[in-house]
Amino acid sequence: MGNDKLRATPAARSLAHRMGVDLNAIAGSGYKGRIHAEDVAEFSYEQAGGITPLAKKIADSFGLDTSSLKGTGFRGKITRADVAAALGDRYYPNLEAIVDPFKAEKAPAAAATPAASKPATAPAASTAAPGEVELVPMNMMRRVIAKRMADSYFSAPTFVLNYEVDMYEATKLRKQLLEPIKEKTGKKLTVTDIISIAVVRTLMNHPYINASLSADGSQIELHNYVNLAMAVGMDEGLLVPVVHGAEKLGLVDLMLRLKDITERAVGKKLTPQDQEGSTFTISNLGMYGVESFTSIINQPNSAILSIAGTKEIPVVRNGEVVIRPIMKMSLTSDHRVINGLGAAKFMQELKATLESPLPLLV
């Protein structure tokens, strides 16, 4: 990254330095191969090839098989222009006609009406007073996040399962382990740490929840390991660092690894390897008082677990009303890989594990 002969913008060099990316490994999209900040971000987070959401929507509308198309976009990505070229005369430049073919049939009739022959009027001026609207440019991190989340949201058919968990035994276990672990490691055990070890152990019994869909969509990749990702939110955006080989770790070791990657994420000291290879993701907003929420899948994962806050509420136990700490959690699953029964069995076992967590220490 210190090679001055390499053609790269100052912004690209700065981003590459912060993310630990070797500029020599990046193919620049600028003039004479000059590397821009966008190239660094794409290299860090995106796989080569693929197809843009708009190009996919157009191709699907016409039933076009894009598997044999050669993309002309950055790093071989298939673009709208590539799909249009493949469709030839069948392609409608009007996107509304592509999304809804009936609009294309209605358009000529609408043009014949007297109202359509009137000159277009200028749009009404904005009523907002000067200074009421502030435009803030999206930083590179947020632009990459926006693209990845849009790709995931529009490409994967998802479903969500919601569960309530009695966290009485889990919080009790945490209180018992808090001081011994703090004396040994200097770190504070959290409920998130207990949830994480429970998730890892449960995933090993449900391989499809821990699976990925192959790039061409023809195979399901079952992993015999768990690379656990933890969503870390910051003002600048969202990072999802990964604990590799989490299935080999005990509670204390997993706690230390989670704290390490979280601290390095907040300090912007993660390497590209720290953000790659995840098989499952946890997103926890419980500490902010969120009662329930659902997350967008962090592809190439097939599922993501959303953890909400824990509230003391009255529940019935053995015919009596008692106050219990109840936590809500939801699983968002990719229906191409996971069916409803499989997801329900995973959540049922995870709930049982959290409500009787003592075996996690064995």
C-alpha cells in the first residue's frame, strides 16, 4: 500500500490502509486502471461477477437466463446494458413497461386523450424553507451496506419466526459466573455471550440453518463448522466481524473472541479476513430497549437471528402468575435453503437451551 507508482486516488489509499487491503490485488476501474475508493470497497465486500438488482429484475421479467452472459461491469458484474444487449429488440427502455407490461399497452391510449396533448406544467416549487433540508453525502461504508442489503432483500425470499424466551436461568447463570470470569480474564460476561454459545451449539445440530446457497443457485453448501458473525453498529454504518471456528470454543474463549472483534470493529481496526467467511449472524439491539425486530440476511448466510430486549413481565408457571425476564428473538430465513419446519426446530432447541443453559458449560 506504500507503492507510490501504483495508480490510486488518495481516498482509495486511505480506505485500503484502514481496511488492511493490498492495493496491488485490486483492478482499478478508473482511467488507465486507476484505483478509486469504490474499487477498494467492492474488493473488500463483494465477490467477483454477479448481477445488479435492476439487471436481474429486467432479466426475470423477460425470462432471460443470465448464467451464460458475460458482464461488462466492475469485476465482471452483469449490468442493465448487458441484459438489454442480450434481449435485443425485445427490450423496452421504459422500466415501467418492464416491471408491469400492462402499462405499456395502456400508454398509447393515454396519449390520445386531450389532457395528454396539453403542455407539461413545471413541477411545484418546494415548500421547504431554506435551511430546513440538509443533504449529507453517504460515506463509502454506508454505500456498500446499502448495496449489500438491497441485493439481499430483493434476491432472497424470506420468512420470519418469532419466539419468546424465559431468560431467568440464563441471567441467573450469568450472575454466578460474572465474578469468577472477571477475575480470570478481566472481562465482563454478558447475556449476549451466553446467547452466542447457545446459538453455536444449536447450529451444529441444524446444518441447513448454518448453510449457504452456491453462487449459481444450484447447490446448498452445508458447513461442518460455525463462523459466527456479530453485527456491530456505529454512527458511520454497520460492520459484521466474524469469529471463525466458533464451534471449537468454550464460553470464556468465545466471550474473549467476541469482545476482541467488537472492540476492533469500533476502532476500525478489522482486516478483510475478519469480515469474511461467516456462516450465521446475530444482531442484538436488546441493550437499546428494542422490544422486537427482524433483520435482513447477511448473505451468503441463509439466516440471521435478531435479539431484542428482555423485559420483566407476568407469566403463568405451574398454574401461578410469576414475574419472569422474557426476551423476544426472531429468525429470518432464506426459503430457498431453509423450510419452515427446519427453522422452527432450530428455534425450539435454541429456546430450550437458553431456558436450561447449564449444559453449555460442559
